[in-house]
Amino acid sequence: MKGSLFSFNVFVAVLVLLPSVVLLYHFSAEINEVCDMSSNVVLYTIVLSCVALLSLMTILKELLSFE
């Protein structure tokens, strides 16, 4: 049971992490071009960074607690 829960959590975390990284890359390129800090792009980037960080933390937590 613990093994299936582990793989499910990691699967979901990776599913969330991959689009976040792709979008972060896209938005960072936009920020470099525009350099307009008042746009929503900065907010999206911050939110995506937090989501990506949470996903990484979930993966690490599952890996460390999995025995």
C-alpha cells in the first residue's frame, strides 16, 4: 500500500513540476525581453516557482520516507 501511495504522489508531483518548469522558462524569456515589472508575468513566475518548489519538496519527502 505504501509503495503505491509513494508512486502516486511522485507521479502527481512530476506531472505538476514539468509544466511549471516549461512555463517558468517561457516566462523568464518574456521578462528578459520586456523588462516590465508591472506585468502579470512576474506574478505568474513567482506562483509557478512556488508550485515547482512544492512539487520538488513532495518528491524529496516521499523519497526520504520511502523504505
